[in-house]
Amino acid sequence: MAASDHILVVDDDPEICKLVGDFFHKNGFQVTSAHNGKGLQDVLDRQKVDLVVLDLMLPDEDGLVLCRNLRSRSNIPVIILSSRGEEMDRIIGLEMGADDYIPKPFHPRELLARVKSVLRRSRALPDDVSEDDSGALYRFAGWTLDVPTRQLYTPAGDKIFLSGGEFALLRVFLNHPNKILTRDQLLTFSHGREIEPYDRTIDMQVSRLRRRLRDDPKSPELIKTVRSLGYVFSSRVERTESKK
């Protein structure tokens, strides 16, 4: 984790922005605050941001819409921080492209731990993959994943942006093609932690990744469900070195 990691906190409550800002400054982060959607965009236009902590209830725009729009054009990790803590709100937030979701009230130490975890998994390979693929270019079923640039390209050459979790999950699949991976393995390999009881993170991220890959959820060709076991990435994968 770089000491200069820049966290953008978007919340209309100045006290929360100050609380998070002061705590993260003490832990070696650069922090910028914004109080609405316009402020979010202004900061992104001017500065490099490593992660966004985003409230859902903002005065000018819905946080879920902001998250979806940010994901459609950027790979910046997003953690939603919201008083809307119902399970369905969490599921919708993750489906919109967030990398994590923390309900209010929250403890700054928990937020710090989640930020560090998301930054780690958005940048690094899971420990299970012994061979470094940081310079790899993967081709599968007409698609291309360029690891150094974190860009996914459709068979027609269109660029698809992935969230940090989607990117990590796809790398795991591409390193283990045609092999059944349990939910426990996928969660540990891509998130660096063991699965929790009733944890639906992997199922939601697989669903989102299928949509990115235009893989019909009713009859998927690439990411297939193996009942009671997990998932298998069912495609031939070619790996070369990226020229980027």
C-alpha cells in the first residue's frame, strides 16, 4: 500500500468527511472530500484518485447512479458508505459496480481495513497464482484482457471497464481455465479472505462479470455453474506478453 494513496470521500455530511479525513491522514493517506456529484467529478477531472468512498444519499445525484456512471468509464475502486444498510441495498450497490458496501454507522478502523483490502485486490494477483502475470495479455473466445492496462476488449474491439473485484475474479478464472473452482476458493483467491456464512459476494460478482462478458445467465457459455460445487471458466485461454 503506497503512503500516497489518494482517497476521495464523497458525503454531504461535513462531520463524516472530517472524521474519515483526519483518521486516514493519520494512517498515511491523502484524502480529498466532496459533498455532491458535481464535487466528485470536479476532483476526478483535476486529480488522480486511487479509491472513492461514496455515500448514496447526496443532494444533487443518486449515489448508485454515480457509481454506475463511474464504473462505465473508470476502473477506480468504489466503496459505498450509506445509511441504507438493508441487504437489498447492498446487493444493488455491488451490482452497480461497487467493490464493497459499508452501512452507517461505521467505525473508521473498519473502513480503513476495507479500503486497504480493496486496494490490495485491485492491484495484486491472489497468492494462489504462483506465476507473475502482471505483464500478460489474455485472449479467450474472441475477448482480450490486457493486464497492465486493466482493459478488457470485446471481440469487436470495444473497451469494457471492470471494477477491481471483477478484474481480480476474471484473472483468477483465466489462470485456472476449465477447472472447477469453489466459491471459497474464488473468494479467497480474488479477495484474500475466507468465505463468510451466507456471503453472496462471489455469486454477485460472477453475475456482474457474466454481464460484462455478455454471457447469457440462463445458458452461460464462458462461466458455467457447477451445482453444489462452484464455477468453471469454460474456454481455451491463450496468454502472451502485453506490448503496453
